[in-house]
Amino acid sequence: MRAKQIYADLVASSPYQPATNYWRAVELDAVRQHGLPEGRGLDLGCGDGKLTQVLEQGLSSEAGRSWVGIDPDPEEASLAERVGLYEAVHVCGGDSIPEKDGSFDYVFSNSVLEHIPRIEPVVAEVARLVRSSGRFIFTVPASSFHECLGGPIMGRMSEEYLREVDRRCAHERYWSLVQWKECLDRHGFDVVAHVEYLDSRQTRRWEVLSNMTGGLLYRLHGGRARPIEIQRSLRMRRAGTGIIDRLAAHLSHVALLGADPSAQTGDAKHACLLVDAIRR
């Protein structure tokens, strides 16, 4: 399964999010190529569970994984329970998870840690839950995220534009690999591998799609509502088979023309980072 197929699978489950699906297709393909361990895993910030379900399909040749999900949003956790992937889904924050010490072989977190204001207690909780020699694998926007952006469709790049992107995406931090290594080291982890992904061209394709879809809705709602709240109010957090749903899915595929999410340009700058760390 390559990024283009991942995109198609994401569109099938979430047809109204072409920009997010494009980003996630590149991201999940990077995770797929890197691989996940076998054993009992914690999905930290599982959301509605659809992303991890798609990822697991791409990793199907690797047997022997079981999942527990956690998410602080009760509505998202309820949706995740219906996916059928998880043995349990807890409604809780990442700093207080009702599982025993050392009860997981690995923790996986996909584009979640950048949204958490107080990150140290969460990493400490992961360290408590992962067994010795267990793994913590996560994806996050990197310190070069802003540098990979192209700016608004009309107008120039500005500090206010960057602040709006950060508010809309609810990004709290853009740490470098060095900063993540320092944080992880404080909690008993050693980084054993990392992968850079979402190059400048891909980031700008996401940016254009985002400004034309979620960004537009965000501005129409006065820049106050979270994207997930807007999606819920418009009944976009579902997969349907009606005419509007099929049209949205078709337009999502049209939006991808000429922008295969598998393609890399060799650009030295990448907007995102996958980090793989092992518990000492």
C-alpha cells in the first residue's frame, strides 16, 4: 500500500477533508515504510480511530499487534470504539492513562504531541507505560514547518498569516530533532531513528488545499471555532453514501491530480518528523 492508496482509503472514510487526507497520506506512508513493532500498543490520541485503522491495513503483513486507544474527546473515543481495532478505548488525557506500569510494548502517536500544551507530563506517562526496551514512535510537525509554507493564495507571507495557520491547526510547538532528543532523554528514552517527510512541495500543496477548504471555513466562523467543531456542526465527521458525500469524495480525488503524495522532490527541507525512541 503506497501513499496514493492510503489517500484513497482516507477519502473513503472522511471525504470532506482533502487537505488533511493529503498530509496524512504522506505521513502514514512514512510510518508504513518505517514500520511499527509487534505486541501490545497504545494509540496516544487515537481520535476516531480511522487513521490507525488505515495504517494497520498497510501493515497487515506484520502480524501480532493489538491496540488500546486513548483520547480526551468523548465523541472521538466513541467513534474509535466502533472501528473494531481496539481492545479498549479510554477517555482521558495523555498524562493520566488508566493502564499498568510497563504494560505496552510500544506507544504510537500520530500528529498529536504538537497539540498538547504541557508535553513533559505526557512523555513521563509514556515512559511509565512502556516496558524496558519498548518503543515510542510518533510523528510531529518539525522546526522547519513555517519555512516550508508558501504563503496565502493571494498576498504575501506575514507573521499574522503564520499565526493564523498555527491557531487553525492548534499547533503548540515546532521542535527540532535535538529538542525532542533532550525531552525524551529526560524521561529515559534514546532516539534510535528518525525520518523527515512532507517536503516543501508537498507542504505547499497541503497549504493550498487547506486554505481553500478548512481555512476558508475557519475564517467564515470568525477564526474562533476549532476545525473539529466546524466539521461536527456541518456533519462532516462521517462517511456517507449520499450524493453530496460522493461528490465530496470525487472532488477530493480531483484535488490530488498532479500531486502524487508518494512523490518526493529531493528538497532538503521537510515540514514533519517521525521519531523512534527506545526505553532504557
